[in-house]
Amino acid sequence: MGKAVALVADIFFIAKMKETAKQVGVELTTAGTAEALCEAAKAAGISLVIVDLNARGSIETIEKLRASGDTIPVIAFLSHVQVELAERARAAGCTEVMSRSKFTVELAEILARTKTQ
């Protein structure tokens, strides 16, 4: 079973993500704060970090993960009009940055990849 951890601001979207994770057989943990995400990412078996770039402290969290030498893939999502924020996320070390709509469409596939990593 793959394991992922997510920092997401929208509680309704968290429910959708957890349901999708359950359907594809992935254990998804959510973190309420940037600090909690960093701690959870250190847990054994975590193979994906998901970050809502509209969550408080999202960029700093990615920077902190990368500064600690963490190489876990980080997929971030945001509104498609937030071009500057997307560039900041890439510069911080995101593996992939995508619009929220694309992330939603590809969520099952993204989570399923954690089972092979």
C-alpha cells in the first residue's frame, strides 16, 4: 500500500482526496499545519507529498523539506491564474506543479503512482 501526506486548505477537498485514496488503495494522511506536514513526511513509507499552494506556509514547507535533504516527490496544486506562485513553488523544489482542476482530474492516477514508488 502506498502512503501519501497532504497539506490542503479546503476541508471539503480533503474528503474527496481521502475517498479517492481509499478507492485506489493508498493511505492518505492530512496535515493541518506546515510543521505537521514536515513531521509526517519523515514517517516510514511516505512516497508522496501533496501541497495545496493556497494553504498557509506552503512554500516555506516545501523549502524546509528540501533543505532537510528530503527527496520525496512533491506535487503541488493551485489556481491556474496563480502563475507567480507556481514559479515560486518550482523554485522551492516542487517535483510537479499543476492547476487544481488538472490535479482533481488526475488525482486517482497520481495517488496510484505511490504504490510503485
